[in-house]
Amino acid sequence: MAEHFDVLIVGGGPAGLTAAIYARRAGKSVLLLEKEGFGGQIASSPKVENFPGLLSISGAELADRLYSQAEALGTRLELEEVLEVRDGTPRTVVTDYGSYTCSALILATGMKRRTLGLPGEDTMTGVSFCAVCDGSFYRGKDVAVCGGGNTALQDALFLSDLCRHVTVIHRRSAFRGDPVLAEALCKRSNVSLTMDTVVTGLLGGDTLTGLSLRSTLTGSERQLAVSGLFEAVGQIPEAALSASLVPVDGDGFIPSGEDCLTPAAGVFAAGDCRAKAVRQLTTACADGAVAALAACKYCDDL
Ligand code: NAP
């Protein structure tokens, strides 16, 4: 017979881990299932400097701390992929390892990286989606970062400490990311900003040797010699599981309000998978707390 939990959380990023902390502190039995690695996107962030109370911390360390806190409180944490949720009383959550039942379900499935969709992107050595993971391979080399959000700006700052030169390529003339990061980049002598430009192709055979670039203003084309391209062009929601349980909007986000409720009784949405204006670590954690307390109340009212 499947093991039963009061609250089952899908997704081990900051929203899911915070939900686990709150639900455990409320005395509920809690299972958190994560398919890839605990900590979510934040685990690959070079530096977090906007989490209140922590002046500066690496994303990996913050992820470790959240994990340890959830674990110390008695959360059961498993690396398993949820394949299906079967309706019923209680609901059954089927994973690649087994199945569980739960009274309340919190979807904290986050987002996955968007890619540029260029030929060779998936197979070529030299194309990366994680500066923290792969940056050291490019020590002393010339690299490019594509994107204009906070991830791209932070990645470029991180890489400029390792690489000979970093070219940031952004499709518009203004960055989407925080001005404080853009200002810090402008002060780096080994960083150049290539604005109003898109990457149209990857040069080289099995290994990247350069990029084809096109100006969005003039349409002119040129090539840039680099050993590495770090793509940081945003994220898209992990929508498949959500869509099987609750309505999602055209972009795949769950249109749940600040209360984290969904139209499905006993199903709650927290963090980046929820349609929202501000996607920050703090708002993900806030969602985790709200969703957990709503889930606990749901269990109590059963
Ligand atoms: P993002 O803010 O959505 O930025 C994605 C960037 O990629 C945008 O500049 C976008 O250009 C560009 N882009 C998208 N599709 C593209 C394409 N096909 N070709 C070229 N460029 C493309 O994504 P993010 O930087 O990953 O950040 C995600 C969320 O996490 C944000 O809310 C961000 O603030 C947050 N975050 C916060 C921190 C922090 O410490 N504060 C750190 C990392 C991330 P346009 O600007 O033209 O749309």
C-alpha cells in the first residue's frame, strides 16, 4: 500500500523547500519530491545578494541551507520524478520509483531554461546554460553570454573573474536585469556589451569556435570568435504536470493568486510555476509559506 503524507510537495526549489519547512513546523507529515537537484535554479546562481538578512551568499550554499533546514525538521526528501497524479480521495502521486498518497498537494515545479534553438546547441562542446557549473572550463578564454536579464548579468560578472574576455550579447538596447548589476559589469575592463544584437549561428564542428551575430538595428552580420557561449535567455514553466491537474495560462503558468489556491480542491501552487509579476527568491519563499499554511488548513478541515 502506498505511503500516505499529509502534504506532498512537487519541486525542491526555494518555494518547495520553504513550503516543507512551514508544513513540518505545523506538524504535518511532509514528502518533497524533486526530479533533478534540490535548490532549483538558485543552486546555480553565482551570488545571491538580495535575500534579506544575508549580505552575500552563493546560490549553492543557500540551497544547501534550505535543504538542511527542511531535512532537520523531518521532511522526507526524495529525488524522484512525478509522472502522474491520480485523482481520488486521497490523491495518488505516481513517480518513476513508486507511488504515494497525500491529503494536500503543493505544485512548486518552477521553470526550466529557455534555449536559443540554434543548430548544434545541444551537442556542441562550448555551449553552456550554467556559468557556475561550467565557467572554470573557460578560464583564460574568450566567452560570450547571451541575454539581458539578471541571470545573464550575474553570469557575465562571474565569468569575467575567470575568463580573458566576456562579451554580453543582448537583443535590445536596455537590459532587463537590475541596474546595479549592469553598472558593475560596465566597470569590468574585460567585459564588452554588444547590444541590439542576436546570435544567429554557432561556428565550429564538434567544438564551438565562434558565433554569427546579426544587428537588430541594421541587419548587418558579423562573426565573433569565442570558446564558450553561455545562454541565459530566460525560463519557461515546467507545465506538463500542472496542466494535467489544473488550468494553466497560454504560457503554461498556473493562474493562481497570492493565496496560492487553485481551482482543484487540495492543490496549491507556489513559486515560479504560478502566474505572477515578480519572480524572486523572496517571492518564491513567500509563496512556499502561503501555500504550506493553506495546505495545512485544508488537511485540518478534512
Ligand atoms: P529574464 O529576466 O526573463 O531575462 C531573459 C533575457 O533573455 C531577457 O533579457 C530577454 O530579452 C532575453 N531573451 C529571451 N529570449 C531570447 C531570445 N530568443 N533571444 C535572445 N534573447 C532572448 O530571465 P532570467 O535572467 O533568467 O531571470 C528570471 C527571473 O529570475 C527574473 O525574474 C529575474 O529577476 C530573476 N533572477 C533574479 C536574480 C537576482 O539575484 N535578483 C538572479 C537571477 C534571476 P528581452 O529583455 O528583450 O525580453
